Amino acid sequence: MIYPPLDHWIWLIPAFLIGACIGSFLNVVIYRLPLGLSVNDPRRSFCPLCKEPIPLWLNLPLVSWLWLRGKCAACGGGISFRYVVVELLTALLFAVTWWFFPPQVVIFLWVMLALWVAIAFIDAEHLIIPTGLTWAGSLVGLGACAVWPRLPAMAGEPGNWLTGLLHGGLGWLTGFVGLWLVVELGKLAFGKKPMHFENPVAWHLKEPVGDEDPMCFVIDGEEIAWWDMFTRKSDRLVVESPEIFVDAEPVGGGKLVIREMQIVLPDGTVRHLAQMKSLAGTATSAVIPREAMGIGDVHLMGMIGAFFGWSGVVFSLFSASFIAIIAALIGRIGFGKQLPFGPFLVMGAVTWLFGGWKLLAWYMDFLQPLWMP
């Protein structure tokens, strides 16, 4: 017999410390993964400013950031407050999960929450969701449903491992396919942003300055990140350009079609961007491709369904939409401005995990007399 018992409060301490350590690693994932860097090479963390390796005794979760007052010991440059937020948030989530759920499913939920923390912060900063994280999470979710069938049926009756696995599979299909249809319909309705100008305005392609900067299309002073325009092979940026300059040389004017890796000049000539030094010109109009919602959100919704079943998908989607609207109003974010939806989906799913399913059960009980004779 383990003493003290596993439901004793003392176990919250190691759960919190484990979460803080995992949070420290998640900071590495959040910084490196969007930049295409390995999370294992180099093994030691380094300052994002001076690139100096951080010694182990200065890389203690929570403590080091506070001790150094958010500055690098080598160069004195500021270290983002996000680092300590990620560590503290992960630690708290791990501790609360240990308190509320049985040990056999806690490890699965810890993996889920760690992936969600990484996804939320990456999407908030870069407007992308790495699908490798969501695919791994979906597999972990199906395993959790088999080990603890109550997980995908919190608002219903749990069954055996096979029932739990079926609930998780159905949840993945509901989340992935359902949101994919929404994305496709949104692409048809809002997939192009037209821009018109009374007088020709300047435009150019802006090369990345640092590792964290994307290539941008700049028109009339507005910068649009490359990854925001080209999410599909079929995406095309069309510019009506009276003047076009390739490598500072004029090539005439007319309809210019820009793809992710190449351009088509008005005379039909195809040029590859990798072989060009610069591209600029003037424009009277432009049609910019865009997504109503990223495909990464679709994969994330599938992951949520793999853990919580179809009911968790419905609750997470509606609550995420509600939270996003409130955030947009508070932040005064105008229509047409991009708002990362991944963090709100994570908030909705975490709400479901820690009691949101009770709200759904109450709501269904409230409506039952309305449709029953």
C-alpha cells in the first residue's frame, strides 16, 4: 500500500513540480518548432537574443526567471514573461488534473494538456498550429478513451474499453470532418480579399529579417505574412500592376499572379522566387487569398473529439466561439482582422474537462420536458 494514499494533497506538490519542468520544455517547443528548429539539438536552452547556452543552474523552472528578473545572465537582454507563464500554467494544470482524475488516466491528460499549452501559445504568436502535435494528441486521446471509457462520455453512461474507443473515434470524426466542412464553406464565402485603389500604390515583397520574421507582401504600407496567404497549393495572389520590377529591372505591367514559390508575369513567363533578389511594383488592385479558419484548427478539433467525444466537440466549439467574441470586443479587434482561434478552442476544451460537461448535462435535463410529451 502506498502511503500517503494517492488522493492525499501531498501528491499535488510533485504534480506541480513535474508540470513546471514540462512547462520549461514546452517553452523550447513553442520557440523552436515554428522556426523549423530541432527541439533536441542543441539540447541545452539558449538565450533567444545572444544565443548563449543557459547553464542548468540558471534554467530552473519558475525560479530562474524570477531570480534573474526576466533577463539573460549573459547579455542582459529581456526574456519574455511568456516563459514563466507557460511554466506556471502547466504546473497548475498538472496539479489540478491529479486532484480531480484517477491515476490511470492522469498521464494521458497530462500529455493532452502539455500539447494544448504548446499549441495555444504557438497559434497565439504565429497563427499556426503544428499538425504533428495534433496527430500525436489524437492517438493519445484514443488511448485515454480505451483506458478510461468515462472520459468521452462524461455527460452520459460510460461503457467498456471498446465503447470508449468508439466514442473517441466518433468524436474525432465529428470534430475533424465537421470543422473541415466549416473551413471549406468559409473559403468559398470569404476566401478572397479584394483591394482597390484610386491611384496606383507601391507594393513589394519583404524578405525575413530574422529567424522569427516571415516573408511578407507589403502593399500601400500594409504587411501580410506569406503563411497567411498561402495555406493551399491552389492559393493565388493576383495583382493588377501598371509597373513590375524584377530584381530592380522593369518588366512591363499587367496582371501578375503570385504563387507560394513562383510568379507568372503578364506575358506568361514563369519565374521562381528562390531565383529572384527582389520583386516590387505599383498596383491599382489586388486579390489576396485568405482562410476563414486555419486547417490547423480542424486538426485540433479532431484531437479534442478524440479525448471527449462528440459532445465535448460541440461544447468546446460553442464555448470557444463565445470566448473569442468576448476577446474581440474587449480587444477592439475589427472584422477582417485575424484572430487565432486555437487558444480559444483549448480554453473551451479545458472548460469541458473541468466541469463543462456538467453544464451540458444540466442544459439537456432543462430542455427534456420541452420535447417530451
